[in-house]
Amino acid sequence: MTKKALLIFAKEPVAGEVKTRLIPYLSPEAAAELYRCMLMDTLSKTATLKDVDLFLFYHGGAEAAAYFDGLTEGMNFLPQSGGDLGDRMKRAFRQVFELGYGSAAVIGTDSPDLPLAYIGEAFLKLEDEHVQAVFGPSHDGGYYLLGLKRLHGELFQGIAWSSSTVLADSLAAAGKGGIGAALLAPWHDVDTANDLLRPELLESANGAELTRAFLLGRMSPDHFNTSSP
């Protein structure tokens, strides 16, 4: 059986350093608490995956390492290394492939209600000999998942990360490099105030219990300042 790895990219939930696009719609402290909820929901949900080894790649130094050491019992956790997001993802993929994994996928913590079936579908698509890369499109023009069965460095170079062209640029790089690509169904990220209003986040069966509780318990008109930039 092919060894499968799921890479989760995460940060320590420090006020003012995470979910900054939600500020001033949320206070820095509330935005950090929301990020913590999304992180914990992501870890809890993915821990139920069968035949998939989890690797948490954290961003930050010793304090972040200590924080994640207390969260990741039974999970591999490693520091992110490199420059921009693409370089850090490339290095993370390289690390797990060097450990002998035959397929790997990376996600973040911005889609706590992502159905686990989408992750399973990514690994299933990678079993196709004609598919070398699987992308999960997000509605902001990026992707919520990238799956590979060997490292393709060109997918991480020349991409305008955190822009609305990430997916298009990545698919263009795949096409130029002769990398067979497949797409999953689209899903949402939680990045802006409008994203917090998505009804899917409040569905009781979405597996994002802490995120849902945060929104139900703390969101009110006072948390939004729609006149702010």
C-alpha cells in the first residue's frame, strides 16, 4: 500500500499575527481566538483519517515549537523552513517524500469545515497514473489543497502567493511542465469578514465545532465595522 501523508501548515495563534485580514472587523485577540478554533477543528477532524500519516509544519521559532508540542500528541510536527510560502511548501513536500511516502497533500487551517471526503478524493485521484498533481480550488482564486506523488518544484516558483491568481498560475505551471493535474470540488477559505457569514460554518454536522461555537457565541453586529476598509 502506498504510504500517504497529510501536511498541515499552521501558525501559533498570536494576536496580531494571524487572521489579520479580519482586523478591524474582529479585534486582534478575537481573530487569534478564531484562528485557534479553526486550528483545533482541523487537527481534530484530520486525526480521524484512516491510513494517512499527519505532519504538522509550524511557522515560528521556539515558542511556536513549544505550543505545538502540547497539541500534537501522536502527530509528527516539524518547523517550516525556507522563504515564501511556495518555498516552504516545496521543502515540506521534499521532507515527507524523502521519508518514503508515495503521495502527500498539504492543507492549511483556513477551511475548518472542509469535508474529509475531499481529502480522501485527492489521494484517490493521485492513484491515477495520468495525474501527478491534485488541486482543491478555493473561491478566492487560490487552492485549499495540493496533492502530489513526487516533488514538482515548478509548482512553487513564480506564483504570486496570497493573490487571486494562485490557482491559475499553478495550473499554467503544471501545463507548461507537462504535469497532469486534476481538480477537486471548490471550497471556501475563512479570510475576510464576509467569509464568516457563510452558512456552512454554522452547520451542526460540519465537524468544525469550535469554530461554530465561536461564531454562535461571539459574533454580533458589534463585531463588524462595515465602514472600515
